[in-house]
Amino acid sequence: MTRRRAAFGVFRHVVLSAWTLIVLFPVAWMVLTSFKDAGDWVSWPTRWFPFLDFEPTLLNYRQIFYIGGTTASGELRREASEQAYAIWKGVVDSGVIVTIASLASLVLGAALAYAISRFRTGGRNYPYTILTVRMLPPIVIAIPMLIYYTSLPEFFRAVFNVRVAFFDTYHGLILLYIVTTLPYVIWMMLAFIDAVPRELEHAARLMGATRLTTLRVVVFPLVASGMAVTLLFVFILNWSEFLLALTLTQPNVLTLPVLLNKFQSAVEGRLYGPQAAIGTVVTLPVVVFGLLIQKHLVKGFSFGMIRR
């Protein structure tokens, strides 16, 4: 039995290590490509090792952020300046939209999860009903939402005599991101809130605490790790969302995934190096955010760090 367990442990580590390499390989390829010049992007045989196979360069990062300008003139200089402006706009647009949508979805979802957990709002099958909303692929709602968003201004102008636009706006995309991520937040927070002993809330109420005070002092501190994990998960979903942003924005709002798909040069064609640099920049906020809340991740991903 001991030998079988040892063999199984070795096999498990080998499989997990192989899977880790498979998952990290595209990320490593992207980062390496971002430090290569144009001659090394699609070279064969592939140049893998910096300083041995190729000389690393920051030219791709300087190009996408237009750092120090460029020695080119005419059409190339103008194009580089426009691309750099689009990238900075994409960073700002994605940051504003994703941050607001993720925080709003977390607050609203946590409140709904508490109501379902403590008051059985909607009945026993209500959580499953909510989850079915997210089972629909984004392509199913993309075109209907496009028609809906383009029709709403006429409705508001006819009924309320005000002009409210939803297509190609911050609040239009934020609202849609909240709706699409809310089922995930409710399901994840429901597991954490269910693990909080009800006796703690009863004790706080007996001591004179109001419902809001009980939530603020007793419940939310105990599920802080779960809230951090949920926020990270929703942030990743919103940060990397592509189809809805592509369908419902243009040209006033531009998120980074949409920008990454469109980034190419009219003179040079597909720019793999700058695209890899943009992809690395897009990945960094998620990595940094994860490192900042890493002390909560181990507890949060266990789904039940609080026991009765």
C-alpha cells in the first residue's frame, strides 16, 4: 500500500508538472516575443533563450507606449503616435470599466447571496435559476443587446424627453458586465456566507446590534477572504472579456482585448512583437492584483475556511 501511494504521488506530481508547463508555455512565448525584434518574431528555428539565441530589446514596449518618440518620419511617425494614444486610452477605459463593474458586482452579489443564505429568497432552486443565466454563451446575447442598446435612446427621448445613450459608453458596458458576472458572485459568496455560523449573528443581535452592524462587524470580516477571491475572479473575467466589448463599443470606448485584436500596422502588417508587449501589459494587472491579495487566496479557494 505504501509503494502504491508513493507511486501515485510521483505520478500525480509528474502530471501536474506537465500540465503546468502546458498552461505556462503560451505565457512564456508571449513574454519572450515581446522582447524580440521584428527579425526574431517568426524565425525558424525558434530562438528561445535571451542573450544566447537573441538579443533582448525594449523596442516593442517603446513602440506601443511611444516612449521617446521614434526616429521615423511621415506616415510611420503619425501611425506610431496614433497607436500609442489608442493603447493609453485602452488602459484607461479597461481600468475604469472593469474596476467599477467588478466592485459593483461584488457588493450587489454579496448582498443577494446573504439574502438567499439567511432568508431563502426565491426558494430552494433560486440559486440554480440564477446560474442558468451565465450558462448562455456571450454570442447569444451580443446581438440582442446591440439592438436593445441602439433602441434605448429613442425610448428615453420619447417617454422622458431626455437623451440617454448606452451603446459605446462606459455605463453601458459596465451595466452589462455586472449582469453577466453577478451569477458567479452570488454562487461563490453563497458558499462562504453559508459557512458563517448563524449563532454569531444571533449573539450580536442579542447584544443590540442592528442587521447592518452585524453584517459589517461579524459577517463580512469572516468572509473577507472569500470576497477577495471572488473579486479577483470577476476582475479576470471582465478584464479579459472580448466579444461583448467588440460588439457594443466603437470608437469612443476601447478596451484592451479589443485593442489587442486590432493592433497592426498599415505599413508593416501584423505586429507580433507589439501585440505580445500589449498582451504582457494586459496580464500584469491581474498578476499584481493576485499578489496583493495572496494571503486571502489560500483560505478563499478552500471554500469553507470557517467551520461550525
